[in-house]
Amino acid sequence: MEDQPTVLWSLERDGRTVSCGAKLMPYGIEIDRTWDGESVGTGVFETGEEAMSGAEKKRADREAAGWRIVSG
């Protein structure tokens, strides 16, 4: 049985949305990035600390490029 994904963050810019979610898998923690709901990249990490660090780096990179947190 797979864990349901948890959205870690969602950002928007120019009418587009990029999101990052995490879920627990038998082989580790899977981080999935989506653009407008379509998966564009997945990474697998051994620990929660590694997974969160990777997700936060991607968020910071997007925010530095002008993306903003989805309000609501």
C-alpha cells in the first residue's frame, strides 16, 4: 500500500503553478514536482531530512526566479 502524497509547497507565476509533494514508499521518500498538475520530475531519498532539504532547495530556486507562494 502506498502513502497518499502530501503537498509540501505550491508556487505560481504568469498563470502557471508548480507544486512539490512527498509520499512514503517502500524504497524511501519520493518527492514529485508537478507543473500545472502534470508530473515533471521525481526524486527518491533515503531519509526525511534529505527529502525535505531537496524540496526546499527547489522551492528556494523557484522563488529566486520570481515564483510566489500560492495564496489561499
